[in-house]
Amino acid sequence: MFLESQSRELRSRGLAVTTRDGKLLAGVGPSPERLARAGIEIHEAREDAATTKDVATWWLRAGGTEVVLASRGGRLSHDLGTGVKRILTRG
């Protein structure tokens, strides 16, 4: 629900939350697995990364876990990062 509401607010075509090693934790929109892989590649600035300007990435640490947020549409927000961090650190 949270990612869906953030996706609407950001007018993105998809959001993905993945660990730095590529495990998809959550996603909305078409093909979240593909978005997560693209997000990791782009975030790591790999040479084989998808050449697209419409995927934004951001990483954060939550409860000892590093995650990468990816947004198809090229937009992220502080609210998205804060919400993901809050959800991941709930015990």
C-alpha cells in the first residue's frame, strides 16, 4: 500500500526496493524484478547498465540492511526513503 501511494504521488510507473545484492523486497508497477535489476546496475554505475534516463536510484541503510530504491519515471522523494526505512526497522 505504501509503495502504491508513493508511486501515485511521484507519478512513477513503478517502484522497487531491493537489497544491494539484488533480492527484491517489494515493488509496484509492471515488472518490478526488471526495475530492481536495472536499479542495481544503474546505482553501481556498471558499464552493462540499462541506458535509460528515466530510472532514479537511491540507497539507504535500515536496521543493518542496505537497500536500493528504484523509480521508473526518474523521481524519488524524502518521504519514500523515510517510509521504507521506517517499515524495514519495525521489529
